[in-house]
Amino acid sequence: MAADASQLDRLFEVIAARKGADPASSYTARLFSKGVQACAQKLGEEAVETVIAAASGDRESALSESADLLYHWLVLIAALDLEPGQVYAELARREGRSGLDEKAARTER
């Protein structure tokens, strides 16, 4: 199996299939059972762990924590009834636009 970004879509399908499953049978189902706020908090924890690993120069830990971060991001967007394709579309909408211009446009909303 190729290692590329399509793995995110496959992982999302597995994650979404766990919605409504028995929390005793699946870590993902357990996260969903705790609600969006808990899923968001877990994503934040993983983001902090990723930052700490990167800031300390620990490439192996940063790699592992990055994978955890992406997994928990997918859980959160599934909990919000979003799909990766919607995020990809938002990124495509922003493509070719200066990051400074994009930030300025968001503060104007």
C-alpha cells in the first residue's frame, strides 16, 4: 500500500464508521461518546505534544506525534459532521492567495 495523503481519506472512513459504535470496543468510539468538546481537547493535547517534540528537535517523536495529531484531527472533524474533502476544498479556495491576505480577510468577517 502506498504511503501518501490518500491514507487520510481511508483512515477517515474507518473513523466515521466508528460513530455510534460501542465505546467499550473502540478507542475512536470512546472519543465520540465523550462529545465534540472532548475530541477538540484531545486534538489540542496532541498539538502541544507535537510542538514539544519538534521544539526539542526530537524528529522521531515529532513524526509519531504528527500521526497522532492527524488521527485526532480526523476524529474531531467527524464529530463535527465534516469531511476531509470540505477541508481540502477550503485549502483549494485559499490556494495562490497570500497568507497575510487570507488572515486579513478572516478578521474582516
